[in-house]
Amino acid sequence: MANPMSPKAFPVSWDQFHRDARALAWRLADAGPFEAIVCITRGGLVPAAIVCRELGLRVIETIGIASYHDYKNQSELQVVKDIAPSIRAIGDGKGKGVLILDDLVDTGKTARVVREMLPNAHLATVYAKPEGRPMVDTFITEVSQDTWIYFPWDMGLSYVEPIAKETKG
């Protein structure tokens, strides 16, 4: 898992995130059909709005799984809001016809928990890291495991150090 103080930073603007989420919708259009989306909160809420619009889906459910209890440290996973029974009743009762959506798969721990609940669902993320990538069916961009992704909803405007600092005096 990357450290938020890592020099490998991947800042994502609102425009870039919107383009990437639309690109994900393009890929998912051929992977369906889907009857519902389950977004993993909180990160999955924004791409879910975009993907639902693009795919014409109206049934949106959430599952709340807490793993970061502050922005730096990942700890034991806790399901804070379960999937609605109506979602579990779709298709084969194991997720067929359901799209699970998140912003990022990092270590894959959160994705594994949701996959156990809906093993036949299609799991998609906008971004993926190598450790978690095997848990995901569809994603758009892969970054290295030690890269910290700064999402637009987590950022404010401030000075950023250059990648290479000047060494001459």
C-alpha cells in the first residue's frame, strides 16, 4: 500500500476523473447487461453517478466498507452498511447482472469482501494497483503499488514540490 507522503503522487483532476469514468463506462457497455450498480462507498459514489448515466441504469445501491480510518493508515475492514436484499435477489442471487463499482482497487481487501457477497457480479474500478488488480474484472488505469492517488474530492489548491529538485547552488 502506498504512503500518502510518497514522492510518487498521481493527482487526478475533476476533468480527468470524469474522462476516466466515461472510458470505464465505454468498456462496461459490452460487459453487461447490468440491472443494478452497487458502489463501494465512499470512493465509488462519483464514478457510479457517471457510469449510471452513461449505461442508462437507475438502480443504484451502496455498500459501506471502512478500511481507512484516517487518510494515512489502512486497518481492519469493517462493513458499516450491507447490500440491500433486493440486490441479492437479482439474477442468480450471487450477483449475476450486478455491477460493483469503486474508484480504486489498492490491495484488493475491500474488493475481496464484496466479491464474497456477490461472487458472480462484475467488479470494476477506475484505477487499479498490482496487488488488487486480480480482484477486478474491468479498470481503466493502472499505477504502481507505491503510488498515492490524490482524488479531486480530497484536494485543495497548494504548492507542489518539483519531482526533481535543483541540485546546483
